[in-house]
Amino acid sequence: MNKGFRFLPAGPAWRHAWREALDFARTQEDGDVLVTGTRVGAGGEAWIRERLFEKNPLLLGQKILPWRDFVKGLARAEAVARGEGFREFNEASRRAYLRKLLSQLSESKVFHHLQDLWPEEKFFSSLLRTVGELRLAGLARAPELERAQAALRSGDSVYRETYEDLWRLLFAWDRLLPTLGQSRHDEASLLSLAAESREAPRRIFLLGFGEAALLEVELLQALARRSELILAVDATGERMEAVKKGGDPGDAPGLLLLRALLTGWGGAVEFLPSVASDPAQKPVPLLLAHTPVMEARAAGALLRVAREEGGPGRWRVILPRGLWASPQTEEAFLEQLGSAFSPSRRSALETGPGRWILQALRIGPSGHSLDAVSDFARLLGLTRSKKFSAIPTLAMKAGIRRGAREWEEKLGGGELGSEFLALLTRVTKVFPLNAAPAEYEEAFRRFVEICGIARFAWDVPDASREREAHAVLASFLRNAAMLAASSDLRMEFSAWVREMELLLGLGRVDGEGDAPEWLSFHEPGEWLPPDDSATLFLGMNSGVEPALDFTFYLEEEARRRLQGWLLRSRSGDEESFHRWCRELLASEGRLFFSRATHNLRGGEERAAWVLDALPVFPAPWPDVPLPAPQDPCRPTEDFHPGPKEGMKYSATLVSGARQCLFKAWVNLVMKVKDGSAAPELDVPAPSEGMLLHHSLRIFYETKNGRSLRDLPARRKALEESVREAASGLRLDYYMGSPQLLELQVQGMFRRLSHFVENDLARLEEFPALSETLCERAVEGSLAPGLPYEGRVDRVDRDPRRQRFVIHDYKMGSTPSTREVKELKDLQLFFYLDAWEAADPGWSAAGATYINLRSLERNQGLVEKEENENYFGFSGRTGALVPTEEFRRLRAAAREEILRLSREIQSGNFPVKPIDPDDCASCGVRAACRIREMAMPPPSPQTGWAAAREEILGILNTSSSKVPEKRPPPSFSPEQSAALSREEGFVFVEASAGTGKTTVIVERFLLALRRISTSHELEPALAVERIRAISFTEMSARELQERVSRAILPEFGAAAAARAVGHITTIHGFCRAVLQEFPLEAGVHPSFTVLDEIQSAEVKRRVIEAFFLEPTEEESALIRAVMEEFSRPAAEKAILDWLARRPLLEADVDLLLAGGRDGFLLPTAAADVA
């Protein structure tokens, strides 16, 4: 067959396709080419080339090309044949093309949600989610494209490795932009030229094609019309035949591609035969792990065991998407592996940008050496202007060897040389000769701004260099900040550079840090070459299947997830796993599957059996904590406010401190110091839990409910208990009406009826627990100077044996037994010790949580020997522990409670939550800002802030409808006088309709022009330095509209949009500041602003409480007031007094001097107002 398709069924193993591709490459003739797709990868190409030349090292002329290079070659040949110029889009051109595409699509609202997605990874990830919107906008036609959309979106995130696929997707769907010219070729024109090329090869073998080929069906069909095209499909021969006959391909990319190629195809088609697997081939050893931190530790430990026990000589690791995105995951893997290399990032100084930055630092005050300046020019070649990249060549031609004088003499004559020397001179003056590290840090930030290094993202030549450059810059900034925080000693500039080198990894003692020969890495989705390497899979969703049959050690849930795979079961236990692992590594391969227990948010709760069974090796490097920043308004890791006087410790406080000491401090102190919440704290409305606890105390103790055998009598006693509790809690006042109160009482009665009947039935089974005490206060001392207090919900006692059981009621979520055993929850331990101290001679038999909704009570900690006497739990209940274990856990908890209490007493409150996943729902998240701690402080002219402004500026200013510039308004002399004064305080007083708002708008514009010019800032950044504050919401909205309308024609939509956010009311401005810095302002992070209605309601409640529950001092005052006034008149006077309090506090005698009339309407105070 000379033309048409020949489909090779690769099957799930792909071994057949690799062998056929290798044979094709070895027997290539003129006009043959082996084309590799995205699923082959660099490792696969190296495998082919290594085996291609191993038998005949002199074998030359074999064409092995990646798909994109192959297409580019065909397109270039066609362009030359037509007599046209050929220039492919580079990275910058692609970005510009995308921006043009986005601007022309702006009116269709297709990309409206991209406005706030300024980090580039998120920006391009969102393009995949836009596929559906593009289709609705009429930009897609074939169902294969929709299939490609689903395939491309199947991953958890978009990597740079799929960047090319994304561009194919965008340009294949582009139907809006005209031809860009014959000399510049985008993705669509490349595909078109390649399809029409007259230089098609004789035979083409396509290996490793995945989802992206679905978008290039037309090109593949065009090639098959002129060439013999052999395509390896990742499917079996049976399934391929079914699709050929019209069967459903499902979601398999290979079968989808097959169906698309056969649709409308009238040429030759041949299906090559399948090849059975070699039964003599040994299975490939695999480990399939779940990929979070604990599983990465297990994987590293297994690899270390394999290496030390003489296992397979070479391993390859299949990484899941995003595994190394978390530094904690990578560090866990390396810690157990024990190797001095990093699979995801090298030392900053092992990269080109890192070396260039360091050399640029050496320019400093020490002079312009040839090497330093050459690397500095290369650095600038990534940033501001590509023209500076020619400086090293010019210097070489000019014969420059060293010193600033030669640079000035031999390059100073030309325009390029003068411009470069001017920049070089500015850099030289940035760094001092002798200074403290903090000064050098600030100088480095100025150096970054001068050179434009922060703009790597928009100017570097390729995606990998872009990512590398950003990582390098972040590493320099982070280490400069660390050095500044750790030392305040002055040092020479050269000494500071040497310190930076050490921190950045130049002075390591563990070798070069390259990956050892026995370990290699592959990306998910790659077709693995068929060699004898042991393979470590990390990730259930990696999209990679094993190459051969295998046996397994598998949990039942995993068995269901891996249905359809050829599995042979093996039993085993965790204790023998380590020994079994060594045996397997020395003989034949197996699959090890590990699964950790996770909570609903995806956080790990318990390590998997792999980690439990493998030995845990000590970390080879000590952890280096992040330094605490000097600026108090920047995020902090450690907070030291000092001890709080007169504080008593409680179970709630200590348990909260166990979760996070910083959170415990905020909750403790803010309840006292938060003035905005004081009225609510002074007069708290009784909660449902308070009513429940009071009702049960009255029923069990006052009504003696346990002795009531008659059901109607028990129900009557319970209802009376609820009503008495409601009366004692003043629910008649808080509920607002008898009807609402009755609903509350009846609802609580129905809820408690089920619990009481269940509880009394259980107590009858254990008559030894004859005493029930409810709502008992306990207090004492944990240690000298550490007093505690608390209230135990319930204690059941056995008087004969003097044993007791603690019960704690829960209305919502209940802590688990595992959390109790792991000392994550300390409340029960606290109550056990407190009650033993309060009731000498009695000993604890256990403590449990009782969920009043589900009636479950099997979570807690119980002596197993006392189970029959007091609990009756199933023998498999986790709460049952032997006596020795019970005592050991209590002793460990006692030490932990004492440690946390002393930590609180010392005033040390580090931001170190026990479970970082809890931060997402933490109520004090805004105060600690833990997610931002590791980030370098933002600067408006550096980093992603500048990139974000560029995106927003392009998206907004390129709109098809740009408002015309307004003519300059005319102003009266008085208005001109108000506008002419740039600094100081300007007070304008005028009647309505005279143009005050117009003057404010014009002053806003003048300020924006002045700031953007004097500080060389973009308007969207300059507007950040201007604030306009109004009194009412209505006036603020009017000012926002008029300012934005005035800014838009001159400064663009980005500046206009930013300006709207900086025009607020007084309370809006204050709220924004407090929400950003709650800790520094001394308010609770979850504060709310009361409107007038809510504020009036709070005042009313305070006054009601003042009259209902007065203290002794308040009672005397109330009697005196009521002798003179009626209660309504007194309430009105108090409200009036509260409103005038800021004016009256300075002179109370002024108020009292008015007598009775003055009290109700203080004329003197009114005059003052």
C-alpha cells in the first residue's frame, strides 16, 4: 500500500507499538519519517535513539521528529515553494495574538470571567473551562472537538507541558480573525500549509498520539492521501474493528481519533494484526500510591529500601499532575529517599537566570568585569529589550577585556552602548559598600525594579524558561529577606553576596544534586518504553496503565475502582509487609496499592498501611523556619503579645490551642478587647444548648427523673423542666412573644423526650451508676500560677466502688475516638482530671461524648475492664482501651495540657495549625494570613502585580468602542482656586448645584495625572494612591460614576475600574482597613458592621438587660431614676445620652446641672453640639 491509513493496535501495553516503531526507524529509507507525539516524551525519544544506534553506531540519516517540528517543516517547505517568506509565531507573538483574539471576543462575553485570573497558570487553565462558552458562541463545528474538550479538561490542572495542545485548540476553533499575512504563521496557517505541502514523505509512522490529534484530523487525512501513514492507536484490535463498523468509541482518545479519521475518508484502510504479550516476560514491579504527603513519604521509603536491599537496578517514577506543586509533598518524598537531589527544581544558581542575577549583583560597587557585565546583558535579554542581548558580542568584537574604562571607551560611542552604560551606572549606585542585610535586601528590590526582572513572564523565550525565571526570582527575594531577618550586623557587599550564595545553594556539600542514575522521571500520560525498569506510579488519575499482567496487594475499595484489570488476589497483613516487600523486590514484580484515610475536604486523617509498615528515616536536613518579618503589618508566623493577666484556663481554651495557638489567642483576647462586639457580649441571647443543658439538669436533679417509672409522669416532669429552664433563662424576653416561646419549649421537649427515654433505658442496664450529676462547675490549678475553671455536662457515679463516668453533650459534630487517642481533642481528658481533683477518693472509669441528635455515645475513651459494668459497648468499639493504655493516654494528655497552658501563659502564639486544612474554614483566617506567609512582600511595580495590570489593560483598552475624550471643562475663579492648590487642606463650602462634585472629579483627575507622571506609574497603579470618601451611599455612587466616566477616555478601563473601588463612604473605608488588618486594629477578624436598625436593636437589648438584671450598684441608680421618671421616659433619656456620649463624657457636671429637664433634653449639651 503506497497511500492511505495503516492502523496499528497498540493495546493497553503499547509494547507492540514501541517495537514496530523501532523496527521502522532501523529500516528507514529515503522519504520515511518517524513522528513522535506528546505521549512519547523526552524519555521515550531517548529510548528509541539509544536502541536505534546500539547495534550499529554508524547508522545515520534516520528521521525522528516531534510532531510539531514535522508540521513546521512541511509548512516551511510549502511556503518556500510558493515563494513566500516563512516566520512562525514566537512566544511573544502568540501572546499578542491571544490578546487580539480576546479583545475581538469581548463583546460576546465569552471570556468575561478571565478578568480576575491574573496568575498565568490560572489564566490558561481557565481557557479550557471556556471551551463550552466558545462552542455556544459558534466557534466549534465537529463533535470531535467537543470530545477533545472533555479529554483536555479531564486532568486536575493544566500544565505547561499541555501548553502546545491548548494553542492547537484555540487556533483550530478560531473563525473570527482574518489572515495575519503571508510572512507570519499562526497555528491554523501552519496546519493549512502542511496539509497542502507538495513535499510529503513516502511513509510516516506516528507514535504516541493522544487527545491533541483530534484537532488535526484534516491534516492527517491530507497526508494519507499522498503518503502511507502508519498510526499506533492505544486500543485493542477488537475494539478498533468495532469502531470501524460504527460502534461507539466511548471516551478513549485513540478510538475517537480512529472514528474521526474514518469519517468521510474514501481512501485505503488497513488494520495491522495484534501481537500477543510475551508470556515469558516478567511482570513490571509497580507501586500505586495516593500522592498526598503521607503517600509521598511511603514512596520515598520504598525506593530507599529497594536501593539498599539490592532491588531492580533502575526505577522510573510516573508523577501525577501537581505532585510537586506542594513543597511539603516533595520534601516528604526526598526526606525518605535520602538523596541529595530535587526532582522538581534545581538550586537557583544551577539555572541560567540564577547565574545571571548573581553575576549582575557582582557588578555592584565592585566594578564592571567582563564576565559579570556579559551575564548582566543576557539577563536583560530576558526582560526589557532584546537589543541588550547583543552586548556580549559587541564587547567581544570591541576587544573589551576588563574594567569600566574599556566599556566606556569602546561602547560609549554608539547609541546602544550609551544606553547600556547608563543603565549599568544606575545599577552600580544601587548597592552600598557596607550596610546591614536589611539595606541590601531593599537595594536588591530596587535593582529588580530598575532591570525589569519581575517581567520575566512576558518576555522570556519559552514556557520552561519563564517558569524557571520566576522560581529563581522568588528564591532570591525569599533568601534576601531571610538573611535580613536573621542578622542586623553590618557587612561588606562582597560578604553579603557570599552569604546569598550559601543560602541559594552554591556552597552545598552534598554534591551536584543531580538525579542518581538508578532513578528517572516521566510525566503522566506518556507511553512508557518496554524495558526492565521497576516503575513507581504516584496517582490514581495519572492516565497510565501497567504494561503487563501483575499481581497485587489491594484493599477492597481499590478492587472496585480497578475493575476490569487482570488481578490475582494475595492475602497479607501489615506487620509482614516490610519483609514481604524485600522478598518481592528481590524476585518478581508486584503492584502495591496504598490508600490513606481522608476527610471530606481531602485532608489526610490517617496514614495508609504502606507508611505504617515501612521504616521512617530521619530527615537529612534540618527544617529552617521562616523568619518573622519586621513590619508589624505584614503576615506573621510567630506572635508574642505577652501573657494575659488574671486568665483562667478551660477545656475549650486548651482544646482550641491544640488546634492552633494563634487561633486560641485571637478568640480569647478579642472577646475582651473587641469594643464593637461589647453589647452583644454583655447581653448574650440564650442559645439552644443553654436551654438543653438547664432542662436536663432540672429533670435529673430537681425532678429526680430517674426514679419516675411511669411514662406520663416522666413526660410531665420533662416538660416542666423545659419550661422552668426557659423561665430561668428569660426566654420570654428574648423570644419576643408567647407564641414563639411556646414553639421553642415544645421543640426542645420533643427533642429531649427521645434522648431521655433512651438514656433511662441504658441506665437501667447499669444500676451501679445510681447517681447522676448535671451542670457541675469545677475549678482548681493545673500547676502553680495556672488556674482552671469549667463546667462538666454530666457525671454518672457508682457510690459503692467510687468510680465515675464523664459525659459531654454535643448538638453538632462529635469528636471521634481517633481524635481523642491522638490527643487532637483534649476536652474529655481535662474533665476527667478536673473531676478527680474536685471529688477526692473517686477514680475515673471513662468519658464519652453523647450526640443528642443521633443518640450515639460510643466516641471517647473507656477502660476496657469497666465496659460490662458501665457501658456495654461492642468489643470492637475503638473507645475501649486496656487499663495501662488508658492511664498512658491520660498521662500524655496531662503533659500536653500543661505544655499548652504554659505556652499560653508565656504569651507565645505561633501560627502553626495541627491540620492546615482547617485554615480554610477558620474564623480568624484574616488575622494570621497564613497562606501569604511564604510569599515575598508585594510591590506595585514588580511581580505579578505588573503582569496583572498588563492583562487588564489589554483586555479593557482594546475594546471596540473607546469613549471619546471629553473637552476640558470651564471653571469659575473660585473653582480654579480650589483646583490649583495641590497640597495641604482645601475646604470648599458652597450651596447645592454650584459644582462641588465637579471640582472633586477634576481634582481626582489632576492627582492621577500628577502621580502617574512624577512616579512613572501606569494609571491603573497610580490610582491606588488616591482615595475619595463621601458621607452617604448615594453620594458615593454618584461620585464613582462621574469619576470613572471622566477617567475612561484618557486613562483606560483598567484605571477607571480601579478608581471605583477607591471611592467609598467613611464607614466603607474604615471597614476595608479593618478587614485587611484586624489583628493590628484590635478587632475580631469576623466582625460585622451594624446598620441603624441593628444598632438600635442592640441598644434596646442593653437597656432591657439593665432594667431586668441590674447589679447592686445599678439597682440603686435605677431606683433613683424611677422615682423621677417613668420607664419609657427613662429609656428615651438613656438613648439620648448614648447618642451624645462623645460630647458629654468630657463634662458630666454639665449634664447634671440641667436638672430634670436637662436630663431629658440637655440644653447645655445641645448648645455644645
